[in-house]
Amino acid sequence: MDYEKLDLVLSDDSPAISLAVDDAVGDVVRQLCWAHRMTRPAEVIEEPIEQTA
């Protein structure tokens, strides 16, 4: 694989994967995969919402 031609790397947000990407390809744009991106709002929204009367 010619890493110099990479414009984007998709992955989960694992620190180990981030380090591996740094070692293998260096400075490249990264994006969370769709499944991992969609779980983040659920983590934030899980807080109960207080209702006012």
C-alpha cells in the first residue's frame, strides 16, 4: 500500500489504533467510522432530562 496517497483514515477512537496510524502513515486526516460516530450522541444524551411543570 502506498501510504503517501492516503487522504483519510477511518477507524474507531482507540488510542492504540491512533498510535498505529501515526506510526504507519503519519499526518493524515482521521474520521470516526459511522457506527462509532453514532454511539457518541447516545453517550451524551443518556443523562436524564429534568421536566418543569
